[in-house]
Amino acid sequence: MNYDNLHELINRYESNLDMLYNEEHNELFKWRAFKTWQDEWNKSESAFGSFADRFTAAKKDFDLFIDNSRMHPSTGVVKLWEKEPQTVESLFKDVLFAPAESIADVQNNMDRFLDGYELLRQKYFHGNWSYKQDRHSASVFLAVNVPERNFVFKSTEASKMAKYTEFGLDIGSGTSFRLPNYYALCEEIVNALKEHTTLLEKHFARLTDKCFVDESLHLLAFDLLYCCKAYNFYKGLVEPVTRKTIKKKIKPEVSAEELARLEAERLEKINDIQAEIGDLENACSEYSDISLIDVQVEFKPYGTGVVVEQDVDRITVRFAETEKRFMLNSKYKVRPKFENDDEIVSAFTEYADIVERIKQLRSKLNNLM
């Protein structure tokens, strides 16, 4: 574990605390969301007319915690409850929130919840991928329900923190995902946060009576993960060794003053490119969070199919007699159609353009190194 990098990231978080917690950036909404959920969800049975009423009140302050411009999983909960209220209620109370003796049991509950919920979504809203739940949304529900045990999870943020801190365990993804390893990473972060007493003093001083006071620091650990990526706190931080030898060519006839000027220009260009790459990588998260697994499609040569694998804008569709891979991009006309096809294709075409721009910038960066 690279503790030097971890503590430097915590220092950067602390130095930007006023910006993070101000009204414009409003990262404290997460603590308000936790407080509202705890207050509403734990009220007596007689306080609400139904599960949907309780759920709607409890998630009132979630803002962009789960839903965004394209994905609406919390909205989907209420919509599915309207179809099968007892099933949805059981998925939360008897599956996702079921007792768990170990973190492996927590992951098992999460997986069972996601599988059961997806079957229900396919039954009633098979074409509406925006109602899907994923590991992030499930982790939010787990964390707001039992904050002192659980951590909010986001894949890209976790991977980047693991990379820069040289975390030794593989968090994995998809079927190889390992929640115990992710929780182990978060516990390392919590232990490091405890050493930053001035940060903790500032943080708790900023919490109002509308915020959840999380003495376990589990939510603060996630916020560090999130903000490091969202605000590019990794900029200028030494990356883990790549084993690539970097050779700088210096012409001996150039004066020391000219060398200094050229070096300053080189560093400025590097900083500008790294900043743009960071912004573009943040933009990619919006698209990588879109899950199309189990969504139904139509394709004239093969009929109705279901998406069984996805690598952001690359999907594998299982038809009755075959499986085919497709790119989701407006450049590729021969492909299956979704119910809301224009919206999906437009989103992943934008994603492809961003990825191409990142490749171009990385090429420029390599030339400058």
C-alpha cells in the first residue's frame, strides 16, 4: 500500500474542503441523504401508508446519489412496486437488508437482490434500461441502511484509488467483483483518515443538524474516493511504476536559460493535457454507469435478443440460435435496435468521441515525457 500517496490525497481533500462543502459543489448532500434516510426509514410502521411512501420519503435528499440524467433506478423501485408491491418490499427487507455475518454474505445479499430485481424489471419494463439497479445503487441502499458497516461503491473511483495507492488486493468487476476486497481498501482509507485530526475537526464542524454524524468515517472514506476523481486530486501525483524508461533528449548547444524556458513550457503543456484528460475521464463515468445487461433488443436477421455482456459501448446479444457482438455507435448502422434506440446510440457515440480524444491527448503526453 502506498501510504504516501494516500495521505497526500487526504491532504488535498482537506485543502479543498471549503470548495467541496460550499453551496456550489454541495458534496455535503451525501450526509444529508444519510440523515433523511435514517430518520424516515426507521419510523414506525404506522407512519406511512405503504412501502413506496416510506421509500420515497427516505430517499428525498438523494439528489444525484443514485439517479442521473440517464439512469433512474430509484424511480424504477416505485414503478416496480406499483406492479408487484410484495416482491419489491421483500427484495429490500428480506434480501438486500437481510442479516449478514460476513462481508461475503453482504455481497451475496447484494447479488441476490440485483438478480431478483432484474428479473422483475425484465417482466414489466424490459425495454427501460434506466430503471436497472447496479452495484453502486445497491451499495448506497446498504450504506444508508447500516452506515457503520457498509461503504458506498463506485467502480471507476475505486479502481483509480486502488491504482494510485498500489492496493494489493483485486477488487475485480462483473462476475469477478469482490466486495470484501473493496471494503478492505475502504478500511485502509478510514485508518488513514483517523490520523488527519485537523481534517476531522473541520469536517464535523461543517455538519449541520440536517446531516448524519458518521463517526465510523465510512461515508467520508467514500467521499474521498469520489472527490479525488471528480476534482482530479490525482493531478501531479506520482503514478505507480510503469517500468517504462523515459529518456529526455537535451541539445548541448542550448543555453541554460533556454533549457529552463523550454522545460517550463513542457511542464505547463503536461499540466494542461493532464487536466483535460482528467475532465474527460470524469465525463466517461456517466456512460460507463449505463448498464444494458438483460435489456431486450430487436434485430431483423435474428429476431428478439437479450444483451448478455457489455464493455461500455460494446455489447454481446444472445439470440435464439446465436450470439453476436455489436458496437453502439451511430457509425455502425447494422446492429440491433433498443426501445429507446436514439437515446442509447447518441450517448455511446458521445462516449466513443471522448475516448478517442483521450487517446489523442495521451499520445501528446507521451511525446512530452
